[in-house]
Amino acid sequence: MMRVVLSALILVCCVQGVPGQDQRGKGSEDTTRSEGQVRSACQPEIEKLCGGQERRAGRCLRSQNPDALSERCKTALENRGLQ
């Protein structure tokens, strides 16, 4: 009996796939695209103000005085919801 239940469970998992296994929807594509837009719009600020923090550039930019950011960068951050 236990083997039947285990076999059924394995079958269900194989048919449905593993959760989070490249089942990205449109939302995550939009997120990736907007992250790229922020990075390209704010690249000079990232290099100047966030040197060595490439992985945490968004956090670094949010911590800066808004006057230190270009209008292009501010707009990209606002569109991304980070400002």
C-alpha cells in the first residue's frame, strides 16, 4: 500500500513539474527588463556613487541624495518603483 501511495506521489510530481523550475511568467520578464533599464540609465551613478557594489546597486542608489542622480536615472528608478 505504501508503495502505491509513493508511486502516485512521484507520478504527480513528475507530471506537474518542480515548483519554480523555469516557470517564469510575464511578470518576471518585465522585472528583468526594468532592472536592465535602471542599470543602463543609472550606470554612471552606479560607477561613481556605488563603486564595488554592483550586486546592490538599487539599494545604493536609493540611499543617495536624489540631487546626486541624473533625471534619466531618477525616472528609471521611479518607473521601477525604487524611488
